[in-house]
Amino acid sequence: MCGRFTLINWEDLILRFGIRAAGLKPRYNIAPTQIVPAIVPGKELKMLYWGFIPFWAKDKAIGNKMINARAETLAEKKSFRYNLRHKRCLIPADGFYEWEKKGQEKIPYRYTLKNAELFAFAGLWESWQSPTGEQIESFCIITTSANELVKKLHGRMPVILSREAEEIWLDPQINDPVVLLPLLKPYPAEKMTVTRVSRKVNNPANDFPEVLLPD
């Protein structure tokens, strides 16, 4: 799964996607239910709520349980099959966290690319309106089976798209699951690295550089 990630270098984001991102600050501990930058077709930046709220939902609280979506069932699930075809997005990041459980203790680790570059998770987004007129644009991160590096801690990992796959994923003219689903595969383990980080990251309120340092 993916329940926490980082997006530290905004300059990389601006250069990579050619977008305007004024006023944004480094994020060291992004957590569900927070507002997160996403890239939608046309390489437009949107600020979306992390926790997918289907358009048919009666209560936005459903989003708290829908932070991820399994790649293997996207084309079948009522909540996601339309969005797979028509409402895809990229979630820029430069690292994500997983935890090793030792008894009652949870020891956090951060996964990054070996070249430390910005990357993008595959995501789906939706626009929801409550019965009282409140409107929320939300997203989820797609997960797949873990590669050899990540599976030491967890059986699932977020889908990190290659540069070529990013272009296909954002192309509004492409809506065939036969083309899209093969993009949702584990990122090569040999291109990633993992480091132990501070237990401070266990608390989502701790969003500062020190969480990257081991205890």
C-alpha cells in the first residue's frame, strides 16, 4: 500500500512538468486526508484531497478508507472503472514510507529512486458534491505487488510510472484498459534504494526535515 510519502524539491516538480507551483513548500510527511498536489491531463496542477470519494457517495467519510486502489481490480470495481478510463492523474513524489514491525514497535523506512529524482505515482481522481453543495476533488494512489526490495516490509507498493508511461497515463485520448493496465507494474527494485528514518515520521503532524534522519 501507500500511506505516507514525501515531496521535497518543488523546483524539480516545476521543471519536470512545466507547471506553476508558487507558494508550495517542501513536504516530508504527506498523509491521507491532506490536500496534495496532483498533475491532471494538460499537465495542469490540481490540489486534491487524499482519500477517493466516489461521485455516488453519500458521505465524504468513505474517502478515509479509499486512499489506495488495487491495480488488479480497477477495471472491475464500480468505484474506479470509469475513472480508469477518464479521470487519471499523476501524484508527484520523491519518496514513500513503509514500516517494519518488531513486536509493538514500528520502525519506518523511506524508499527513493537511486538517482534521487522526482517520480510520479499513478492515481485516479474524482469530483464529489455533497447533498448540501460542498464540493471536494479527491484522489487515490494505485498499488501493485511489491518488488523484491519493498516486499521485505510489505506485499504491496505504489505504482511508480516510467517517464514514457506517465505520458500515456495522462493522455485523455487513451481510455482502453488493455493499454492502461499493463503500465501498472512494480517499479524495478534495482533502480530503488531504502534508508531507515526517524520514528518521528510515525506521527503525521511531524512534517519537517528531521524525520528523514535515523534515530
